[in-house]
Amino acid sequence: MAQNIYDTAAFFEGYQQLPRSVHGLDGAPEWPALQALVPPLQGLRVVDLG
């Protein structure tokens, strides 16, 4: 038995087809809203704390 649902081949096959998995951030429906909250970061140094 798989430890979690992502270890199940059938689930993972479907998960790979989701727009977010195929297109990255551009496929994430929340991305435009998040982009609007963040100032331009080009040329800046950013620390990822997550």
C-alpha cells in the first residue's frame, strides 16, 4: 500500500496533467492575484524562507 496518495501511480498520472503541473506558475489560477501583490523583483536578491 502506498504511504501517501502521490505514491499511487493512477493518482500521480492525473496530477501530472493538471495545468499547474504542465505550465508551472502560469497554469496556477491564483498566480495573477499573487503577482499583483508583489513588486517587481528583477535585479533584487530574494531569500526564500519557505
